[in-house]
Amino acid sequence: MNTSKGQIGLVTATALVLGNMIGSGVFLLPASLAPYGGYSLIGWLVSATGALLLAGVFYRLARRAPRAGGPYAYSREAFGDCVGFLVAWMYWVALVSGNAAVAVAVTSYLSALFPVIASHPLFGALSALTAIWALTAVNIAGVRSAGVLQVLTTVLKLLPLLALALFGFTRFDPHLLAPGPHAGSPWNAVNICVAATLFAFIGVECASIPAGHVRDPEKTIPRATLAGTIIAAAVYVACTTAVMGLLPASELANSQAPFVDAGRLLWGSWASWLIAGAAAISCFGALNGWILISGQFPQAVARDGLFPRFLARESAQSTPVAALLVAAVFASLIVLTNYSHGMVAMFTFILLLPTLSNVVAYLFCTMADIVLAYRSGRPVPLRDPILACAAFAFSMWAVIGAGADAAYWNFVLLALGLPLYVWQLHHTRRMAQ
């Protein structure tokens, strides 16, 4: 009997969305946004609105018919196997490279607590590998154990952030939000702020991927998607605004750890330990959630015959062991091939891998929302396709805002997927004969 079915409830599904969104980026964003002052609030508002539009897309898709595999499943259902494979291929590469990057971020923040980690690049790499394989083991043990850890780390990461926001506003100086001399025109400043913040909402789709393990998925997945996105948006805006209202822009822009500096100003030197610990827990929880997804996602694709069949196999605990191990091996190889550069350089290099792959999935899902709505034969309110088109426009803004280099390498990645699709199609047909 499959004992894992229905083990993800509303709280765990919401923690999956929220925990995967809030990772390492939020701890550095105040420094990136400092030169633009109050314009950053407009940028956050635009990004949060776009994220809610995307959440609405997955809300409607999940209510219509939950599908294991989330973005891939809906793209395939609307546009066929080829598009489904390409979305799955790019999303999987983003998962593996993203896991490597988050694991390095965990190590980077832990080095503030244990300086020996930063004393040699190899120690940092080994710490990142330990995080990857420890959390892979947790996920192999079962969906329930991974879910419990996800809820726990989400709570632990939110408490210090909310405390910083709450106490930060007691000493908030609105004059510090004045734009700096290099902010440029309002339109330019807002556009840069949107580009800097919109990737903070990657993960809006996460509740839809392990649909086969979710209790009452038609209700739970849509609710978790919206709730997680709304909470993440509120936490992002509150925390970054509080920090920007505590420290001068010139100091904030040069800060390597803006939340640590803000915490030290509020509570003293011991706060640096608190914030570093919160950041490490935040990254650790995000890594746990993304590792869960890196197992569930390729399993769903493999069951449809578009990924190698062995990735669909389950253990006695109903966990996709093969898919989890493959993802862990590739993430480990990415870390090991770059460890000699040091943690910061390693993290930066890994992030140069296709970060837009998630957005490609969003582009197809926004259009799948329209296609599947009309294909169902039921009356479709005019607002639904309008909202889907607005989410598509936001995703395109993300592509443009990411820059020409990122768009170029994502196109290369997409093209590389075509021969892989042909090979998999041929292999599947040969096995069926």
C-alpha cells in the first residue's frame, strides 16, 4: 500500500511554497536596492503583483485538475509531448543547479558561525556536499519526514525576520528611503528594482508538483499557492523596508550582510550570530524543499515516458529514490567542479547557469491556463484569460530584465533539449515494441 499518499496537508504545502521562495536572496536584497530608496517599494509592489498573477495561474490550473509535475504536466497537457519535455528538461536543470547554489549559500552563512569552513575552499565544498546528501537522506526516508522538516525550518526562518521587521520599524527613518544620486529616472529605477526582486518569487509553483502526495489536492494546492505567495510578499516587503529605514543608503550599498548590520544596530553584536543562524536555517529549509521537488518532478515526467523510466521507481516508503540520487549526484558534481574558486565565486558561477528556466515554464503555463480552460467546454469568465495574459506579460518582463546573456544561454539550453527529446522518444518507442 502506498503510505505516502495524502501526507502533505495545507500547512506543509504552504510551507513548501513559502520555504522555497524565502532562501538566501532576501538577506542580500537591501544592499542591491539601497541606491534606489523608495523606488524599491514600487518595485516590490510590481513584483508581488506579478507573483500573485502567477499564483492565480497555478490556482486555476490546480482547481481544474491537479497534475503531478506541476508546470511540466500542464504544459504537456496543453501543447503536447515536445513542449512538455522541453519545459521539464529546463526546469530539471534549474532544479539541480539551484540546489547546488543553495547548498553553497548554506555553507556561506554557516561560515559566519564556524570560521573554519571559510578557511579553505575544500572545507566549504565538503560542507555543501554534507547539506545536499543529508537532506537527500531525509527525503528518501519519506515525504512526511521532509514535510515536517520543511514546516520546522520555515517557522524558524520567519521568526527572526519578523522580529527584525517589527523592531526595525520602531527606529525607522523615512528620510533614509530617499533615492541616491545614481538612481536615474523614476522609470529606470523602478525597472531595475523589479528586475532585482522578481526572482525572489521563484517557487510559486512548488505546491503543484507533488500533487499525488497532497490531501484533497483540488483545494489544498490552490490555497497553499496563494497563501504562500502572499505571506512571502509581506515578509519580503516588511523586512527589506525596515532594514533600508535603519541604515544609510551609502552604508547599506557596501554591506556584505545588510541584515546582520541592521540586527547589530538594533540589538548589539550578538545579533550577528542570530541573523547568520537565521540565514543558514533559511537556506537549509529552502534546500530541503527544492530537493523534495527534485525527486517528485522527474518522477512525474518519467511516468509519462519523457524521462528515463528508472527515475519513476519508488522505494517502500513511496519516495523516488533514483530521482533523488541522480539530482544529488549532479548537484555534487557542480559544487566539486567549482570549489577551488571559493564560496562567493562558486555561488556566483553556479547562479550563471540557467536561472530563467523557471520563467520559461511560467510562460507556457500562463498560456496553458487559457488553452485548458477553453478546452474543458465550460464557460470561461473573461477575467481568467485576461489575468493569464497579465501573468504572461510579467514573465516576459522577467526575461527582459534578466539581460541578454541569461536569455542567450537559456535559448542554448532549450536547443540542447531537442536532440535529447528525439533520443528519449526513440528509446520509448523501441521499449514499447
